[in-house]
Amino acid sequence: MKKDYLHLKEVDRQELLVVLLGYFGNASSLAVNVQRYQKAGSKDFLIVEMDKESKIQKVSLSSHFPVTKLEEIESLIEKTLLKKNSSVGHTILFCHEPINGYFIYKDEFQILPVPKEAPRPEVSWADHPFVLEFRYEGSDNPSVDSIRKGNKITTYTRILNLLLNRSVSAGWKYARFEWIYNTDDIRHMTSQWKQVGYTFQGVNFDGSSFTSIVDIPELKRVANTDYYKEFYRGTGELQLPDNLESSLDSAFNLPEELYKKFFMSISWLSFYNHLWNVSASSAFIALVSAIECLIRNSEICNVCHQNYVDELDFCPNCKQQRYGLTRSFKEFLVDFIPNIKSFPIEKNTLYNTRSQLAHGLELLMSDLQPWGFIMGAKEQEQRDLQSNLYRLTKIGIYNWLQVSGQK
């Protein structure tokens, strides 16, 4: 195939495979990362080979593959992947405090409250809905369009989850069903198997422009020095730091390699709240992993492909290696969490506890005895420790961004 009909250097891998699947109607796996696309009843086929990073390395055709079909595929690619189509997407996100105003970041995205008639929780600590609208390149292919929307939603949600003092999430990744109480008749309650989700009557978002913010107040601002010092200070409604725009600029201006590390880090941080509902131990590991994503590059063994341990700690009694803070981890805590000395217990137990959990030597009490509702001293200590670590982790990642974004 002398001509690059598939425009491999111009298109996204996932989007291209979606177009190929739509054209051929069938795909089969020949080996790991090798896909064969072939229409039912046709002798013509196309094989895509990818490397371990899922990047396309080679595309091969069956003998005498018709040029007319290649031209048809190229036409689809040009129409659905390469055609410029500036659009505005929207989704419902959730925050642990009500959002009663708007915020606009350049011409890229805006957040605003749901309409007055939309359902709202009747308690203060809940998943309060709000609207995220964003600019993206739309596509005539619904699956490709969904991929592009998902990219923007995930990116903005995870960055906001770091930069705001309240947890922000997009809900569950897949459709989720649960048993719920039917309370229509409180005297004869029953249960129903229902899908989890949020919507409201009259939802109608324009796909070509942002919703007008007329009559919507701007979200209140707080000096960033106070905002990030009091990360969990609640006011009854979401407020913003006064440097939110510059922090977003720093995130989006990171060099590619640093942005990759940053995005992995905030992804682990975003997983924390979902994991906490299932396992406090898993959530704890997520916090440490979020920090590990940002520590300096370690030397990799070319045999087992693991990081060399940069500092060994041996027990003076049994002489065996024991879990301890690596030098790079200690450096991160000192460099990016200025008041870490005020949390000596957290500093000394952070990495050790993570290692105990990850290697199957320990479980936090809330996982080990989930039936208890009166916390003992050990469980209360673990809860307080984890709460402090969550706050310190967010501060550490935030400070890393402020420094790295200026380089």
C-alpha cells in the first residue's frame, strides 16, 4: 500500500479502528494486538498490527485488495476523522458541595448550575449535580464523537478534582443498576432493581454554542493561599481559588512527558473517592500511587523491568529488608508539602502502610471489620490518618503542578 489511504500519521488509533470496524462490520483477533478486518462473504481483508503501547505499526492487505475499497475507507476517514467540526458538548458532573454560579475557562469549557427545575439533593453532603460544557471537534460518526467527548470530560473532571476543594466526579464509567427503596408508600416499602443515573425534564443543550450565563452569578473566589491551606473548609456552596485559570494554564502547558505523569497522578487521585466506598485499603494505595507517578525517574532494570531500589532499609534484629520510604519519595514530600514536618506520623507511616497493604500483610480496620459501627481507637486513628493523607496528597500534587508548570 504505497499511498497512506488510512492517514496513519494524522488520526487517533482508537478512532481509526472504530471507522474500520464500521466499514467492514467485523473484526477478529489473530494474535495479541493483531486485528483482521473483513466483510462477511468477502475475500478481501485488512490486517492491523500494533505494538505493546497499542500504536499501529503495520497495515497489510490481502492480495488484489481493490483500490476502490481503499478509496471508500479514505473517504470515510476524511469525513468522520479529519473534517473540522467545532462543537460544544455537555455532561452532568457531581460535586460534594452545591454549585450555584458559573466559571468560564477561555473558550474551552464552562461550568454552571443545573436549571432551577432540575432535581437536587435535600441534604448538604451529597452528589450535587452541575453542568460541564466544553469545546471539542465533533464527528459525524457517533462512536468517534463519543470518544472525543469522553476524552474532554475525563480530562476536565480529573483536573478539577485536584484544583477544587471538593471532590468532583462524572459518576460511574458504565451503566450501573442497583436495588433501591420504593418509598411511594412508606408503610409498605418495597425494593426495585433500577439503573443509576441523573437527568431532568426539558434538558436541551445546543451543540453549537455555550449556554448563556445571563442571570447566573459568577462563583465566588478565595485567595489561593487560603484556599489550599484550608483544603476542606466548607462554606455551604462551592467556591474557587483566585488562581484557577493560571493553574489550568500550567496543566495544559506541561511538556508531553510531564503531562503524562501528571494525568496518571490525578487519575489515581480521582479513583480515591470511588475506591473509598468499596475499600479504604485500596483507596489508601491509590493516594501513594498518585504521588509515585510524580517522583523523579528511577533507573529501570533491563531484565525484570522494575525500578532499582534507591535506598534499602534492613531490620537490625532479623537483618531482612523492610519496607521504608525511598529517597525519591521522601524528597517529594519535603519539596512539595511544606508543612509535612507538622505531620510526622503521616510522613513516617505513609509508605510503610502502603507497602503492608499492597503486599497482603495488612488490611485497614474498616475493611477487616466492616460490620462495626462504633470505631475503636485503632480504626479512628486510621481514619484520621487517611483523611490527612488525602489532603496532603492533593496539596503535594498541586504544588508540583505550580512548580512544573513554570518550567
